[in-house]
Amino acid sequence: MDDDDLRRGKPTNHVVFGEAEAILAGDGLLSFAFELMTHPDIRRAASGEDLVRIIHLVARAIGPTGMVGGQSLDLAAEGREIPYEQLRLIHRCKTGALITASVQAGAVFAGTDQERFAALSKYGESIGLAFQIVDDLLDVEGSTEDLGKTAGADVERKKATYPAFFGVERTRSMARDAVAAALAALADFDERAEPLRALARYIYDRKK
Amino acid sequence: MDDDDLRRGKPTNHVVFGEAEAILAGDGLLSFAFELMTHPDIRRAASGEDLVRIIHLVARAIGPTGMVGGQSLDLAAEGREIPYEQLRLIHRCKTGALITASVQAGAVFAGTDQERFAALSKYGESIGLAFQIVDDLLDVEGSTEDLGKTAGADVERKKATYPAFFGVERTRSMARDAVAAALAALADFDERAEPLRALARYIYDRKK
């Protein structure tokens, strides 16, 4: 949708296979996700009730109130000045919701109580925010080679981004804050949460 | 994807809202279907195991081996000569699979046994086939006003269709046969299957 020719260093789908096939690839993978989540092998590993709850969380995070809705708001905002609150909403829907849902899915699988579910949700939201802030930073500071997509594309298209609102320094400290919030949400978890903590740190340190 | 300006008598989404929003509307509705199928109200009405099975049937009917796969095969066949078996495969995926899955979903909800599930599947496949054959016929015989989409578009684009393979008369009799097969599949069902029978007849009689 940003019509970029590169993604992860490779030519984008619509450039190689044409627009119709690219749209179908999206629709096909989207459906296939639900096919996979309900595969007999998965059904043997979780109760029907848990699976249905997970599917609901994931579907909601993708659809009109999640990633797709966020992308639509993002398109509507292009080339216009929007308040920071709107940028936050766009990010919460566009990237935050699905990252959060993926953490919540694990929580449901593990049978956590409400309190831990809330803590893990908070962790998911925080790394989602951190991911987006760092993404904006990388667009300003990264190279096309490292990123695997065209660097500077956001500035080029006058997109509302964290650096555009707050400058690079303040943005970097906001990313740190978001990672700190993610780690704080895990305060009551033992060493089994270490991979989640490592993931939060990785999001801050990543170069692409 | 056929780039038609009209659908059901109204301007198509991409004509009114642009291509990006039209793609997102598709993605959003696709996700929303799964959000709806797992809504708490639905969860109260069916067991988790049944719901998961239904979601699997529906997802498979939409995805790479269903509607989306069929559409992709259809695009690949455009402007080329394909054997009739390929046309059948395209239709089975593109329209047949989802119609069949919608009948199967009802069967799972109702808790039917394997034999009846198979009979209802056969019914679904047969009305799916009838629907597609009649669709091809209407493109040749219907008016743009009745159809709500551009009549003659298939011929214009040299699409492989039943009339193109078999001529109009033979195609009409194939539609009749498909409806008869659908009704035969319901032979052991009592009067509660009357709406399904009426649906099969309607598909043959419809003018749009």
C-alpha cells in the first residue's frame, strides 16, 4: 500500500507478480492463518473454548478495529497534519493490536489468571509501541541496505512519525520508556519470562 | 479484480473509495467474519469444538485451496485456452467451496451424523455448480440492468465459460442436472429440508 518496491531487501509481491496476485496472496494468507489455527493438530493441543477465544483475539486485532482499521486511518492521514493522539491511535491499531494479541494468545494457551493476562497485555502493548517508535527512528537513521526497505520513505511522503513530532532525541527516549514499561509489566514474572524480556530489549536495539 | 465499475447495480468500491480502501475493505471484512464467528454470543450457542470445526471449514473454503485459490487460477486462465477440467476446478474452488462450507457449517451446528453431513456436502457442491453455470448463462442472456453488473463482460474478456464450451442449450440442461443432483442429495431428508430445496430451485430460476 505504500507502493514500495522493496521489502526485507526483496522486490515486493506486486512488483514481481502483479497487483491482483499480490492482493490474493494477502487474502489467501489471511484465511490460511485461521485454517492453521483450527488445524486438527492444534485442536488436539488446546480446548475448543480456548481456541475460539484466541481466534477472537487475533481476528479482532487484524480487522476493522485492528491492523486493517489502523492502515485505513493511516492512509486517510497521509499528506495531512494530524494531532499526536491520532498518530497514537493509528499505531495502536496498525501494529500494537496484533503484537498484543500474539502475546495474549500465549497467555490463553498457558491458562493464566486474569491478573497475569492483564500484565501480559500491558507488556504486548508496550513492545508494540516501542516497535513502532523504533521503526520511525530507523526510517530516519537506517540505511536502505540494513532496512530491506527504502530508507527515508516516511519523510519523503511527509508522514506523521515520532521524529517528526518530537525530534530524534526525544523519540529515542520515548522508545526507552516504552521498553521500560514492557519490562515493568513483567516484574512479577519469574525467569520463565526471560525470552519476553529479551524480545523487548531486542526491539530497542534492532538495526532493521 | 475484473475491474468492473458496477456490482449489484451500484458503483464498485474501488471506483468510489479508491483501490487501497477497497483492498482494506476486503481484508477487514474477511477478518471480521472470524471475529463474528467467535463472538461471545455465538460461543454461548455452540460448543468450542463445533465452532472450531466450522471455522476450519470456512477458512479452508476461503483460502488458497478455496475461493482465493480459485480466483488466482481464474486470473491465470484469462485470455488462454483451458481444458474443461480446469474450468471445473476453478469453479469448485472459486464459488463451490464457500457455498458448500456454508451448508456444512449448518450441518455441524445441527449435530448431524456423518452420512447426513456427506449428503448435505453433496447438496452444497451441486448448488455451487448450478450457481456458477447459471451465472455464466446470465452473463450471456441477462441485461446489465437486471444483473447489476455489466452483461457480456465474460465474452468481452474471452473468459472460459460453460456457454463458451457447450453452447447455451447444453449449458441450460447442465444447470438443470446440477439442481436435480442437489435435490437428489436431499432425498432422505424430511420437510424441514424444504428451504434448501427451494434454494436449489431459486438458483436455477434467478434472473440476476
